[in-house]
Amino acid sequence: MEMIDKLLHNESLIVAGHRGWKSDYPENTLLAFRQALELGVDMLEFDLRFSKDKVVMVIHDATVDRTTNGSGKVSDYTAEELKRLDAGGWFGKVFEGLKIPSLDELCGLLATYPDVLLNVEIKPSADAKEVADAAISLLDKYGYMGRCVFTCFDAEVLGYIFDTYRLKTQGFPAELMSNYVHGPDGTISKMWAAGISMKLLTPQLVKEFRELGVLPWCYCPDSDQQVHYALGCGSMLMTVNNPLPALKIRKLLNL
């Protein structure tokens, strides 16, 4: 049985670090990932896009404006040019000099944490399927496929990953996805899990996904109250910006 099956078939609360430890460190940097791993998260969630020269880079936005000192589209920069940008100073002066990592660099870090699962988000774009191909090839080279669930807000890309590779995928409620195909043989049939935002999370929606055979995950419960609410709804995997409340409550409740 794959590692991910072993973990997700028990009743433990699973805590996933959203872009690493996003609340306290610059998102999608190796520092944010390392700090989340050292804290004890069970899974890392991260975002992938191509550079201009088709290197898979770990960055959320389509542009570099918000999370670096540069401006313009990620796809207009080569990997080398992206590496020259400061990806930490926007978050705080102490983080100046941090860089946008490549997926290859993140894979190197993950080698020291063989039990940590990976929520691999392919960001919607014109070349998203090609990004998925490249990411899957690299993750497979590292031997990480048994640790991965693949995510995309574009249902066409999600379906492509499922149909081409038969990998585990995480989608979202229909209203959050583009190109969603309704019906029992549509997008839902290609989803292994569903990410439910705290705004949409209800016991009823969790029940509906469970009845469809889809694991009901949630994002992002970042306070004690939100974690307790998510547990009450029946969601046992939480993608969080701040892992501390979920980890604390898991320990208190022995989950």
C-alpha cells in the first residue's frame, strides 16, 4: 500500500502546511517549508508554474509582483532570472535574500523527510498540462509519487492528470473550479479528495462528499475555533497557514 493510503485510511487528524508555514515565513520558500517540516506537519502544499525556459518553479501567483521585489509575469523570466529576485524581503527585512525555489530544489529538501506527504498544486495556465507532465516526471525520478496528491482549480487539468497518469487528485466544490463537468461521470469521478474552504465548510457538504467516495478536506482553519469547527464537520485533513492551532488540538484530543 502506498504511504498516502496508509496515512489517510486511519482516523488521525492530518495537518498540511499551506505554502509551507505561510503565516510566519515567506510563502513557498525553502525556509517556509523547512520550518513547517520541523514543526511536524504531515503534508506540504505548494504551487507550481513554468519559468520562461520551462523549469518548474514553486510560486503561487502568475506574476512576481506580490512575493518578490520584481514585477511582471513569472513566465517572462528564465529560471536564472527568477533566482535573482528577492522572495523574502516583502514579508520582513530579516527574510531578505530568500529565493524562489525550483521543484528540483524542494525535492532535495524533502529527501530528509521521507514520511511527509505532498499536495502538489498545478496553477491554471495555458501550459498547465505541460507543467503537470514535467512535475510528475521529476517527482517520479525522486521516487515521491506514493507521497503525492495533485491539485488544480481547472477541472480540465485535473481530469488530464487523472486520465493520463491515474494519480490521486484533489479538486474543489464545483463553483470554485473552471471547466467543471457535472454529473456522476464528470469531474467528481476523477477526484479522490475535495478541498473545501472554511466559508463553504458544513457538516452537510462533508457528508455529501463522503457519500460520493471523495475525501472531504478543508482550508484554512487557522484558529482554535476554526479547527474545532472543522473537526465537528467531519474534516480530518486541514490545510493551514498557521499549523500551531491544529497541531496543538490534535495533541490535546489525541487524534
